[in-house]
Amino acid sequence: MTSAAQQTEATNERDERSGKAIVSDTGVVATFGEDPVAGVSAMADDSRTSAKVLARATRAWKDRALHAMADRIERKQEIVLAANAKDLERGRVNGVSEALLDRLKLDAGRVSALADSLRELAALPDPVGGVVRGRTLPNGLRMRQVRVPLGVVGAIYEARPNVTVDIAGIALKSGNAVLLRGGSAAEESNRALVGVIRDALADVKLPVDLVQSVDEYGREGANALMGARGKVDVLIPRGGHGLIQSVVQNAKVPVIETGEGNVHLFVDATAPKQMAVDVVVNAKTHRTSTCNTTETLLLHSGFEHGAAVLSALDRAGVTLHVDERAEQLLPPGSDRHVRATEEDWGTEYLSMDLAVKVVDDLDEALAHIDRWSTRHTEAIVTNDLAHAERFVAEIDAAAVMVNASTRFTDGQQLGLGAEVGISTQKMHARGPMGLEELTTTKWIVQGDGHVRP
């Protein structure tokens, strides 16, 4: 059976023949080949071989790798930040939006957070081998359903270098190999991070091809990844509406769909004033470029402190897109607002903009959310237990918040260590996707020479 060292050597030989390679500190090359389809196919084969080596790794071995990745990222911070600076400068020259630039940006704090997330993953239980259910059948057969890795996971994302680290770490801990397409906006950042990660894998004698990037092939690499059915087990898109829909509509590989976040927050008539102010302001302004940021505020007409909430948003610098009744609640002299249009109710702003509508009751709030929701996260602030329970029961979304900011729909915040993305579909993975969501199950049946009568 192929060892990690043999796999690394085979990769190096293969890449030397291709004449196209990126070399990291330890001389471990990351990409190869000129033809995108053939190249991605060969990379997927190497991912499969590497995953078989990882399947034999103990939890301690995988956790050593995660710590090695975290340590190297911190030690190579200057290299990573220098690469990121190039991406940011190119983005500004190309007119990239502030929301995307914020997603793209790395600084010392965010690099430290990436390293910390890897260490948190190491502290979590290994999902592989966990028994979902099991029993001895009346005929004496012993049955178990256990968690096993998905195998080779592809990921297509844009302007999010943190995703490179998150997916690599989650995949490693859950026993998977990954093929990454991080997009041209973060090309330099992702190249640096993939190199650091592969060096860390080599340090702990795991196959470097557990983490590979198809970025050198550009869009053709993404297309080849989407067409690699039978080579790639599952594909996860993460980004804006256009990217996600392109993958969903064109991929031949099974897709776990992550979704954009047209997120709503309903302030009920009974909501405590200060709680409503605090939750709404945090949900809108904490970090506007994320998919769990509130984009539409629904105020109950019986809520007595609507003006206080809108004043707090105005002071925070939020541009309010208000309906006619919400306009009456604006602070005197406010010039940071516009009249809402039908388009506003369906917009994921990813900026300091917020649509605001006054509704007469819970029924109207639920109807509005059902009409415009992307099924990501929805929230209610209320002091009415019956309303809270009805909201939770009737809202169709991956996450529902009661008296809490929508910003908590996040793998790290929910104790998952990190996340691959937030799934808005209704398959095996929904909501923040952590370790268990990158596993499937295998039935193991043990007998004593049993034959079926």
C-alpha cells in the first residue's frame, strides 16, 4: 500500500514531468499539467490515493497535522499577508466591491483566528468511526451504521482565503482529501496558504496531495472540477448567487448547495427595548459582508420603540431603505434613508444598507419572510413565548434565532470549530457544515456464517 512518503515522491515526479509547478518551502509542488481536464482528473486520482492513506491515520496523527498547519500559518504570517496585500491591491484597481474586499482581506488578527480555528478542530472529537446506530438483530447478525469520510471533496469559492484553511482543516479531521478552486481574486493568498498547508502535511508525514489547488487552470479548472463525476465525490460552492447557481446548474458532480443570505429579523410587539436595539444593531453592523448579516428588519406596528431602533441604526451609519410607515419612525433630520422598492425585499446588500418594513402582526411577518427568504437564517426578538414557538415551528430556514443576533449562524460560534459553508438545502447537511457534515455512513454487518433463508 502506498505510504505518505511514496505518494509525495510520486507527486513530485509527476509535476517535474509537466513543467508547471509551484514550489513551497520544503520543495513540495502544488500544481501540474497543461490540459485542465486531464490535469484535474490526475489530481483527483492522487487525492483518492492520499485519502486512503489518511483513512489509516489515527486521531492523534490528524490532530498533529492540524497543529502543524496552525503553527506554520503563524510562522509564515508575513508571507501570507504580503500575498494578500497583492490580491487587495489588484482588487482595488479592478473595482472590486468593499464587501468582497472585506471578505478577501487578511490581517494579523484574522491570520491568528485561522490558526486558532485549526487548533479548535484538533480539540473536537473525530467523527470518523462514530456509531450512528447499532444493534444485534433477532437472527444474531450484528449491525452498525458508522460515520466514514465522503472521500474527495471539491470546493469552489471566491475572494475568501479563510475558506482555504477552514476546508483543508475540516477535511483533514474528517478523513477527506480536498481539491480547491479559490478564484482569481484571492490567487496570491490561496497560493501562499496552500503551500504552507502542504508543507505542514509533509512535516507530519501525511500525503501532501490531501490538499491541492486547481487555481492554475483558472475557470477551466473550475469547469473540469464540476465535470469530474466519479473522480470527485461531492462539490461545495461558496460565494455569491451567480457562483452558486453556476455550480448547481452545470456540475455533474453531486453538489451540497450553500446559499446567499437574505436574512430577516422580526421585532415583535413585546420585544424589550434595549434587547431589540442591541440585537438589531449587532445583526446588521457587526460585519456586513457575511451571509448571516440581517438584510431586512420587520417591525411590529405595536412595538413602541421602533423609533429608538431606527435611531440606533442611523447613528451606526446604516442607510435605511424604508417603507411608508417605517419612514414615520425615522429620527428628525435623518438624511441617511431612501424609500424602499419591491427590489429591496429580495436584496442581499452585504453593506451598511438595511430594508425596513412595518407589519401588523406575526402572520404578516411570516408571510413576508416566506416570500423573500433564501432559507439561510431568520430571527425574532420577542417576549411572547407562544410567538417564539410559532416562529420556530413555521419558519423554513437552516437556522432560526430567538432573541439573538443572526451573526451566530457560524460554525465557530456554534462550537463546530470552523465551517465549510452554510448549507441551505435539505439533504444530509443543513446549516453550518462542520466535521460530521463532511462524513457519510457505512453499514457494517457481522455474522457467523449467516445465510438468508
